[in-house]
Amino acid sequence: MRKPLYILHSLLIIAAATVSSSCEGDWATPDLSNPPYGNNDIANDGTRCVTIGDLKHKYSDAINNSGFERINDNSLLRCTVIGNDIGGNIYKQIIVQDSTGAMVVGINSTGLFPFVSVGQQLLIDLKDLCIGGYGQQTQLGDEYNGSIGRMSAAKWEQHVRIMPTHDMSQIDTIDFFATAQNDIDRYSGHLVRMNNVTIGDAGSPIAPEYKNGTTLTYNGSTNGYVHHTINNESMSRLLLRTSTYADFASWVIPAKPVTIYGIATRYRDTWQILIRAEEDIKVSE
């Protein structure tokens, strides 16, 4: 059911004129049909743009204390999608980055990936959205029971403009051990690479399926997620977090070293790596 929309979106991207990667560049609407998703009336006003780094600094108290604040100014965020729900492991959220940082965007909707594919550039109207910390992981969304939660699908579509630029070169993949591992505040949310590591529980499925309504678990993990230890020379506390609903849940963990690409999220002081699809784990040669 999603494929026709995905094809339409791809054709619009191919037909679109290229715009500047700077928030202050030429943001004139290209001469093409409006994208079939989001709010095309969000003004391309470069003077209103802020960065993810700006947001993390301004709302640091709420983020670090797992609270939230509502954004009341008329600011905009231009960002690039680095993770979505295409593999079933990222659920009701996308992950975005700009040159200053990365963060989670919580959206109470599934099937987001045809409209917000990896590399897609977005313009987000921040006014009346909430920002905060879920286990100190920076998240943009809405208030839910006194905490940061997901915004409704309707609110998301009203606050996002799909820009006519799809540019994989805007995605910055960081070497986790060389750069990110010792600075969880700065690099949480980023797309990272881990070379030559092994995953605990070799020979087991990466995320065993539900059975009789109860999740089969490893390492005491429940609630539909399984945690495996990522073994590495630095002995950092690293967990690979995988949903039992992921499309690759039955993938068998190899005993050989692997290279992992994934989103380096945090839960307080523990790194939790989210792979986006099975292709994010490659057996080392």
C-alpha cells in the first residue's frame, strides 16, 4: 500500500531543483507540484532558523533532567533525516541531524519512511512543539503525561515541510570509538560506525519473537526489545537494542567480527545502538 506514495515522492525529489544547504540560502519554491505530505505553507525564512546545537543548549536543563519545555518562539529547524522506521526497529520516531548535532523526533504514526527517507531534508516549524529528554536523550515532540512524548500525526504534518532536496552527502557518519564514545552529551542521536566488534549471544536470533503473549528475552530485556552486548576493546558499556517487531528480528548473530552502522542513542549514561535495517550490520572480511 505504501509503494505508490513512495514512488511519487521519489519522482518529486528527482524533479526538484537543488537548493542551498545553508539555512540562509535561496529557498525559493521550485516549479513543481507540491509534495504530497506535510505543510507546504511553512515559510522559507532563513532569519528564523536555529540549529540542533542551539536547541540542546537553550533547553539543556529540561533535557538533562528528563523534563520538557514548550517552544514558544517562531523558530524553524532545517535538518536531514538519518534514521526512520523502514526496518521496523525505529518505532514512531525519526532521527534527524544538522551540522551541530542530532536528535529524535517523536511522531505518533507508523509508515513514515516513504515520506522521510534517509537523506531527505526537512524544514520543521518549532513553535508549539515540545523539546525535552527521554532518559536524557534529546527528543522533539509533544507533552505526554507530564513528560516528553510523541506529537500526533496531524500535528507533525502541520509542522513539517518536505524540502526539494535529498542529499546523502549531508549525512555525517562518525567513528564511534575514535570520536563519540566519551562524549555522550554531544554525540547522542548521531549515526555512528563501529568497526571490528562482536555481538554477544552469537548463534541466537537478534530479537526473538513473541510467544504466547510473552516476550522471549536475553539479558533481562522486556517490553518488546532485546539488548545484546557489543564487545569491544575499549570495554565501553554498549548495548545493541533491537525490537522483536523488527523486520530482521530472526537474523542470527554471527560469531565473527562485524561492522555496525547505527543510531547512537542514550538512556541516561548507557549507549544504546539502534540499527535501522539488516544492512547496517556487515560481517567483517
